[in-house]
Amino acid sequence: MFNGKASKVREFVMAYKLYLRMRMREMIVEEQVQWVLIYVQEGVANVWKEIVIEDLDIRILEFETVGEFLEEIKKNFGEGVEELKKVAELKEVEQE
């Protein structure tokens, strides 16, 4: 499971790159992305996942390869974690 901690992003991405290559090579990119998203849970990562799912549903966001998607995870949680924390805080305020 991945919760958005920057210290865990590299480990998460590497584990799923390996698993996808071994077990899911024949699946289409969209199925691979959805499968990885199942394991993105809690905290900031969960808020990010909700946004990604919405964008995928309305075709604002598309990935040609699952590698692009995994790079997006690294980019957002390795460097962009502060911005995501702000989004998570705003979502919490909206729900109250």
C-alpha cells in the first residue's frame, strides 16, 4: 500500500514495475494503471488517486504506458508532495 510518503515512493514504484512486467504484461495500460491505483490509499495519496480517477474518466488524463503513470507518481510524491498536502487539506475543509 502507498499513502503518499515521499520516503516510500521509490520502493512502491520499483515493486510495481517489477510486478507489472512479470504478471500483467499482456494487459492494456488502462487496466495496469487501475490495478496500481488499488494500492494507492490513505492520506495525500488517496486524494491524488481520486483526482486521477476523475481525470481518467473524463479523458483529461491518459497514459501511453504504465511507465508514464509510475513516473507521474514519482514526480507528484517525490517532489510535489507539499502541493498535494494543500489539496488534501482543502478537501477536508470542503467535507466538513
